Amino acid sequence: MLRNIISRRAFHAATRLQIAKPAADAVPIDRTASPNGHIQGKPVKNFYIDEETNEVVIRVQPLNREGESIDQLRKRLVYQSRKRGILETDLLLSRFAKKHLDTLNKEQLEEYDKLLDELDWDIYYWATKNFEITPLPERWENSEVLKILQEDAKNKEKEILRMPALD
């Protein structure tokens, strides 16, 4: 039994060592075809090349959801607010969604939907008004929804932040 466990662990350790990440310059990049190009022979759309690191950055375009009812929109936004991938942003957005999504009108919900298309750390720094790290783009300077989120992020009541319960 013990020998079996040890050999399984040794196998898993060995298989992990066999996986190697290619070097950044080992991946051929077709720089002449923008915004379409090829990485490792496969077509790629919606990318740009970071001038400082010389790495390819792929930006996935948000889905176009036509005919979505306002109730479906609210439910999807609640889900997307909770499942961000970064705990800090999860906490801010899930609490915001629980508190405000039922009272926002359709235009505000669509604005919030577009905000959720941004990167998690950008949303976090904008919500906490930490513009030295991530400057606020012009498109969000007059955002009603972002102003409400920023006010919530101040946490004036000094609550211990927890994810709200699902209803």
C-alpha cells in the first residue's frame, strides 16, 4: 500500500517536471498582420504587442447579448460580480450587486455590464480611487455606476467584508 502511494507521487512529480513553458522569444509572432496574426501557426484576433515586454496580449471581446430581459441581465450581473477571480474585486462587486442591482435602471445596468468587461485589478483600483496604479480612462470619468461603486468601496461603516448570501 505504502509503496503504491509513493510510486504514484513519484509519477505525478515526474509528469509535472516534463511540462515546460516556451520562452517568450520562442513563439513566432506575425507583427505585420494587425489586428489579425498567427501564434504558433494558429490565427489570433484581437491582440496587441506590449512594447515594454514584447509579449502578445490577447483581449477577448465580450459577447453580444441581444434580446436579454432585464431580469436575465440582473441575474447574469449578480453571477459575474461574484465570480471575478480576484477576492478583492469579488467582495466589492458582489456587495455592490446585492445592494444596488435591483434599483438600477436599464441604462445603468448596461453601464455596469460594460464595467464588468474591464480587467479585475483595473476595476478594483478605480473603485478604491487608486489612480496612481491604474489611471481612470476618460470613458469612466462620468460614470454614475462607478461613482456609486466608489462610495460603497469607502466602507464608511467599517464592516468586515464578506460575500453576501445567495438568495
